[in-house]
Amino acid sequence: MFYPILETTVHKGNEPNYCDINYPVCFIIPEYIYAHIIRHGNDEAQRSALYSIAISERFRGRREVVGLMPSLFSMAGGLQRTIFNAHNNILLPGDIVYTEQQNPTEDPEVTEAYDYSGDTYNFYEEAYNRNSIDGKGMRLNSTVHYGQNYDNAFWNGSQMIYGDGDSVVFQRFTIAMDVVGHELTHGVTQHTAALDYFWQRGARNESVSDCFGSMVKQYALKQTADNADWLIGSGLFTEKINGRALRSMEAPGTAYDDPHIGKDPQPADMKNYVETSSDNGGVHINSGIPNHAFYLISRELGEESWKIAGKVWYIVITTLTQHDTDFAGFANLTIQASGEIYGQGSKEQKAFQNGWKQVHVI
């Protein structure tokens, strides 16, 4: 059966229709997982997938004005979080249920959104001296219980939004710290490199969020590169699904393999790069290539990933990357930056060269 709603993001022969701007709405669940659920899932999962697609389409192509006026949401007093409850409606932001001044709640979605956004803030502040998502103290707002069994989470340009999941394929979308870190990092990219959201630069956009989402979790759990799991979205699938996570940075293409959602399509190197017009030219698929490079570099360096590999990634994404930087361009920028920081021909620079060579980007 053909589902035209899944094909509406790309004009034939042209770039995706909502990527003429540099601030796309970026969802954690890609359309190809929905497509497989619609074709092979049970009735309940199919209904949730179709509903999630329809709701997500409301946000396609929207340039969030607040993304261009961060000062309106900036604070001078450090970490500031507000959690809203949409009560399974789709009106934003919902009712305020938790702030810095309020007592803890028994609602796990509220608690997780609050705690994990704080972990992300602390990571950027302590590791890179960045003052919140925009660098100017932006308040971190989140809405939970969005929609009815909504199967997604996303950064809309000004705040985080989390669905509850359908309890068939997906659990609640606040459950994974790295998903929260991933989506909030789209805000960092929005306010710095503003990477386009199609083809290789879109895959770079997704990969940057995966890399920093993983580092948020590693930093909070005090993990080294050697003992981290390098999974994105671990725990997001229900026990009914044969899958460890949405993506694996250590072994792209192995995160899941289940009749309801299909097999993880990510390649680990450029030899297996996927040419496609769907998924905005493969932004969630081909992000596995730079993801794997980051994993290889971090493992070769051998300590906490955020100290060297992450530091170089952060400098490049916030100061050197252009909106249309592709894989090779980004790779060369990281090699250049690592040489300037640690010395030409240093072991650190060689680790960057080796990582990108192993995935055949350079």
C-alpha cells in the first residue's frame, strides 16, 4: 500500500520543501520507521503511527520566530527549567507543572524531562562553558504528555516536546537521557552552525545531536569512551520489540531488527552510503557514518569522549562549520582543529585522521 503522506517532504528533483530554512523541526523518530509500522504493525501501532505522522506534519517547515530572538527567552540566573503538561492535547505549551521553585512530582515524564534537561545544561556549561542552548542563558522549556499516544519527541525551535508513546512499539519519550540531549543539541546547532537539514549536511546535523546526546549521558554517568554503550534511545522500545535502541554509534545497522519496525538501515562507512530521496535525503540513515567516526576517534583516544573528541567537535560546530558543510568538509575541519589545539602530527590529530579514514570519508 502506498502512503503519500510519507513522501511529502521532498520535491522531485529538488531539496526537501521545508529545508529552505536553517531551523527545521527535527524529530527523533524518522519517517521510515513509521512506514514500516503502517505496513507491518498491529492495528493499535498503525493508528498511533498515522496519528503521529499527521501531528508531526503540523510542524514541518515552520521557522520558529523565537529561534531568531533568543534574548526573549534568556536568563541571567543560571539553569532555569519549566515543564508543561499538555494533558494529551496538542495545544502548546500546556499547564505549568514543574519549575525550579516547585517540589518534585510523581509523574515520571515530568521528572525525566526536568532532570535530563538539567543534565544537558550542566554538560554544556561544565564541559564547554556554554550558557544554555543559545549560549545566552536560554530557559529550557519542555511539554510532556503531548498528543494521544504520540510516538515522537522533538525540539521545535524554542522548546522540547515529548509524546507518551503507544506502549506497543514505543515507551514514553522522556525515558532516554540521550534522546533529550540529542534534541536539545538541535537547539545548539540552530544557534551556531545552523546546518541545513538534507543530504549530507542534514546527516551531519543529526549526527552532531547523536554525538552530544551520547556525551550528555556519558558525562552524567561518569563513563569513559571504553565503557559507554554508544546507543541512542536505549530503553525507548517496549519489550515487544527486538531492538536495543534507535541507533548504535559503535555498530551502525545493528540497533534493531524486528518485523514491526524493520531493520536498522544505517551504514557505518561511505562505501555503503544510502542514496535516497526519503528521510530528507537520508539524514537519519547516513548519520551513522559520522557517528561511527566519532566513536572510533573517541575509542582510540581512550578517555572521556567529551574531553578531546567532543571538545574538537564542539569548536568546529560552534565556530567553523557553515550551514552547508558536508562530511568531508567537517572531517577536514576536525583534523585541522585538532592539529591546531594538540599539535600537527600529534597522537590526537592522528586519531581524527584514522577515524575518518576508517569510515572512508577521507
